[in-house]
Amino acid sequence: FAGLIPGSPNITNATEEYDGTSWSPGGNMATARRTPGGAGTQTAGLGFGGYIDGTGNTNATEEYNGTSWGPGGNLGTARRNITGCGTQTAGLAFGGTSTVNTNVTEEYDGSSWTAGGNLNNSRADAAGAGLQTAGLAMGGELSGVAVGIAEQYNGTSWTNSGSLSTARTALGAAGTQTAGLAFVTPVIVKVRSFNCTPSL
């Protein structure tokens, strides 16, 4: 397993890589931010959106090659607390907060973002797993309240599915649409999660 975490709950450009045992520094993002979305793998990662101090929400996207970050195509909608899944060349970004929580979904083809089918439930700080054509959204915050709502994406539209047994926001996730995993919600400190996509 190879993990990658871009950004942070705090404003930073730091990146860390996991080798199955320990974390080590990776190449810094060009734009320091907090609560971005993420997708891909350690050697082909994708970071997008988030919040920049003094500027507000950003639509900036960056791509990681295992060593350094480079620019990608901008999101259509700038937002923070955004969720992602998929790969660097077939990514999915959904939900988050623009001025309010949003249901906007966008699909990435390796160079640009295009509109996808909207979530049925506008939310921020959800967890994501799976692929662009078989995505999973779990939990999050809706109107200031943690929810357990889960939705499945088929590459075109979202469908409500079985809810989490415990409503949670800012949780971690891994796996696929049909074998997903949702875990932990901090009690005091809100920690931003990063999707772990299985190798293709």
C-alpha cells in the first residue's frame, strides 16, 4: 500500500508519503491550502480545491508524479471541504462548501474538469472511495449536522444507498464502491481525510 496526503486542516503545502510502515516528506504543493480534495495514487496523485488564507476558496488543481506537484486544470467551482475519489486521469470531485454546502460534482480527464451529475444531498466533509464510474460518498455535514447518508455514482448520476450506522463528518475512507471502508471521526480536532484508491 502506498499512501499520499496533500494539504492539511491547517494552511500548508506539505506532502507526506507512506510506505506501509512510516511517513516521510514528499514534494511540496505549489499552493498552500487547507481542506482540499484528493484522488489517485502515490505516484500519480491529484489535489484540488481547498481554502487559501487571504484569498478564500480556490479552484486550483495540482498533479503529483511521486516527486513533485505540477499544475492541472482548474475546477469549475472553487470550494473547500471537498471530497474526491478516482485516479489522476479519471478523477471525481463532489460536495464541499462554496458560499454554502454544495451538491456539485465534477469529473477530471487528466487535463480538465467537466460537470457531472449532482449529489442528491448537498454536503461538506464527506468521505469518498472508488472510481469515477463507480464512486461512493459517505457521511459528511449537511446544514451544520453530521449525517450518515451514503450515495453511489455510476459515472452519470448519484443514487442513495445504505447509510452509515453512525452519522459522522470529516471521516476517513478507503476501498471501492462495493467494498468500501469508513472509519473514525475525531472528537475534538477535525482532521481532513484523503481518499485511498486501490491500484488499477
